[in-house]
Amino acid sequence: MLKKLLITTLLVALLVTLFPVPTLAQDSGENWCSDVNIVFFPGGPAGGPFASVVYNGALRAAADLGANVEYVWSDWDPEKMITQFAEAAATNPDGIAIMGHPGTEAFAPLVDEARANGIVVTSQNVTLDDLESRYKSSGFGYVGAENYSAGYALGQEAVNRFGYGEGDQAMVWGLLSLPGRGQRTQGVIDALEEAGMTVDYIEIDRATDTEAAAGIPTFTGYVSANPDVDLIVTDHGALTATHQAYLEAAGLGPDGIDMIGFDLAPATVNGIRNGWTDLVIDQQQWLQGYLPILQICLSVKYGFSGMHIDTGSGFAHADNIEQLAALVDEQIR
């Protein structure tokens, strides 16, 4: 019996020596994704407060994993994103990480073609549910806030925190016209209206979407015509970072109107510190850069399916901003 066991052990050892089983540990060193080429969309303009944090997350992932990443800036323009996606796919990278702002209808034929050509596609910031469902098994995931629930949560938090109800007035400045992305604006409106507030809606125009300061005339015009407005919601990170400039242009101080919005940036931190901004929901956009790069590497190298990760949950306000400020300065939060 002992002799038989010894012979079996020796045979197993010989087989392992002659035919080693490949493992993740053997294949993955510090640059285990170094042969993977990726095109990544940070979304906005280079240097923009939100897109820069997304970009920094992607840069860190590329450095950690060794992936070769090309970055494409879109100025938050859905039409430009579609054109740029077609151009990126024509270069035949291993993977493309897209912002979902143009919506499923616009992206579907391009993503279908990219997948037919073996390109892994994944998304961040705005969900593309149908495409994610169709291609999840081949690496189509999502990293970002759940837009409707994030908007609703911000509106509900404002109602609870400031005690709003019947007779109070709000202005929501958002992007209802964008499929998918507009669900965040709709969530805010629904939460405020359910509390009994009167809500005025203003669509963010293209100029303001690209450069937040361009919205000053819109803001001052609304406030001038509605001096009793209690709450203004900016459904856009760059607009939220511009609260102080908006209020000052309207001749108001930090206590004139409750101002709430989305996403942390250095200017937003200062706004919260000095009372210009009262409440912000943080969708941790650095992760929207890091995790899509990791997703593509895992899918290309090891065949992992798409991961769906909700990054939006916490609120920033005067009581906790100092816990986050240093990370915001480093463009991590």
C-alpha cells in the first residue's frame, strides 16, 4: 500500500513538472494587463472638475495594471461621444470604456459592431441597461451611480434636512432631455414634488453644459423673476462647483437660497465650507475611472463577465466636509 502511494505521488509530481497548470499568479505580475489596448472616455473637457477625477482614476488603474490607455475627451457632448466611439472602434482596440450619455438607441449599432469585431465594451456614469444585459457575459459592466435613485435620494435628503413641504418652491436645473442621464434629474423632481413642493424645471443648455459660468444669465434671470425660491438644485458637477459665482452674480449671500447638487470638487468643498453650497451627493467618480479599466483587463485576459457597481450613496455637507477635503484636493474624491 505504501509502495503504491509512493509511486502515485511520484507520478503526480512528474506530471506537474512536465505539464504545469497555468494560474492567475503565474500570469499576473505588476503589469499583467500590459498587452491590452484600451480607449477610455472621461466624459467632459480636459481639466473639468468631474472628468479630471474620473481621468485620475483611470490613470491609476493603467499604472497599476500596465494597460495601454488612450483618453478621449468629449465635452459632455453626446453627439461627439458617438462620433468618437466610431473612430475609436475603427482602431480595433481590445476594449472601450464609454460614458452612457448618448443612450442605448444611439450606441446600440456601434456597440453591436464593436462586439462583432471582438472589442470589449463597458460603461460608466450613465447606465445602458439593454446593452449591458445583451453583452454582460462578454464584459459589458457598469460603474457609477444609479441615476434615478441618486437623484431621488438627494431630493429626499434635502426635504428631510431642510424641512420642506407644501408651499415651498424649488428650481431644478438639469438634463431631462438626455435618455438615461435625465433619470437623475427626474428622480430629484419626483422627490421634491412628492413632498408637496412646487418645482420649476430648467434644462441645462449646451453652452452651460460645456462651461458652467455661461449659465450665470440663466440663474440670475430665474432668481430675479422668482425671489421667493427656497431651493435650487444643480444636476451637474460643474454647475454645483459654481454655486458661489451664481449667487454673487444675483446679488445674494451664502444664506440667500439653499443650494444643493452633485459631485465633489475643490470649489465645491470651499462652497460647503463657506455656506454657498448646502448639500452634495458624492458618486465617487474616481472609481468610474479605475474600475472600467480593471473590468476590461479582467474580461480580455480572463474572460470575466461584466460587473455592475453602484458608486453613489453618501452626502457631503458642512458637518463632514473636512473628512473628505484632503482627498478632494488630491482629485480622488
